[in-house]
Amino acid sequence: LIVTMVICLMGCGGGSKQDYSLTGVWEYSDEANGISSVYDFKDDGTGTYIMTVGGNEVIYEMKYEVSDGHLLITFVNNETFTEEDVFDSEFSFKDENTLIVKDSLGDDLTYIRQ
């Protein structure tokens, strides 16, 4: 289930311009479905991704880069994904504290800067 949620959250999409800094902690919450996720983007292109589904939490170390409105993430040091698995998500900013990530179904997930 966790693998499915990570893949679902890390969808593909077209271009979008980055206007603000991605660095920092961003949180998404879907309380009705018991799902939340947190990105912690560091300046050096690394970070962590925390996914919680039904009270079960999984933490992934990651590397990321931004390319033409796409967020490219590789999860490292885990048993679920290899470093060849790159998740490509279209993203944009609503404002400096609101990050919109398009999931694999084309839905916008709103992350709030913490």
C-alpha cells in the first residue's frame, strides 16, 4: 500500500515554472483518508520524504532535482526502490508557502510550507 501511495503521489506531467524556493519542509494532509506526506528539501539536493497511511509511517531518504517545472526524485538507501527509479512530478507554486504537486491521476496535491 505504501509503495502504491508513493507512486500515486509522484505522478508525471507537463511543464511549470518555479517561482519560489523549494528548500524547506512541506506537508500534505488528507485527513478524510488518513493520508499525509512531508517533503524536507535540503539546499544540497537531498532530503527526506515521510508518508503516513492509516497511522503507518515510512521514511525515505531522497535525492532531488528540479528541471523545467518538474520535480525529479530518487529514493535512496531503502528496500523498496532502486536509485534507477526516478519519479517525475509536475509542480508549481501558488505562493511562497503553497506547493502544488500533480499526482499520477492528474489531481493537484497541495503542500503547505511548515
